[in-house]
Amino acid sequence: MFIIAKRNFLIPREGQEPYKIKKDFVGEIPEGIASHWLIKAAMEDGTIAAPQNKKDAALEEADALASRKEAESDIRPDAQGDNKSPTIVTDKIDSETAKKKTKAAK
């Protein structure tokens, strides 16, 4: 099976070392690994995409679909799109304000 992995995976195998799939892996995996429940679950939540063929358009389409699924299944509060970014407060002032304050002090 040809896949695109968006995260690292360790697939346990009985009597052998776990099968490693590294983040951003694009390529073939053995059928025995492809049928593992973890791979199937990762395909459902979008962390692994399985394009129908190896052409660039199919790869890009599968990657986009997987990204949408991954974003929908991400339940972390900081990953939600409707939350506002935190406001960052600094003590620094811009150069225009500094010039005005310097002139006013004279």
C-alpha cells in the first residue's frame, strides 16, 4: 500500500521489532502492516493518506484530504481555528514614540 504519513508511527509486530514509519514518509508499506488497526485508524483521522496512485495530482489531493481530516479530528484547544491568538505585551516602544518622548523631555 502506498501512503503519506503526517506523523511518526511504531506498528507493533509479534516476535519482531516494531515497524517504523517516520513523519513525512511517502512510499510503500507491506500489506501486513497496512492491515494493522493503527494504520486504519490513522487513515480515518487523516494522519495517514493513501492515494489511489502515485501521480503528483493524486498525491496532492490525498494529502489535502488527510490534512482536512486531521484538522477536524484535532481536539486540542490551541488547535481550534475560532480561538483568538494570545495578545503579546512587551515593554518595547517603536522608534517614532521614542523620538517624540525624547523631544518632549528637552
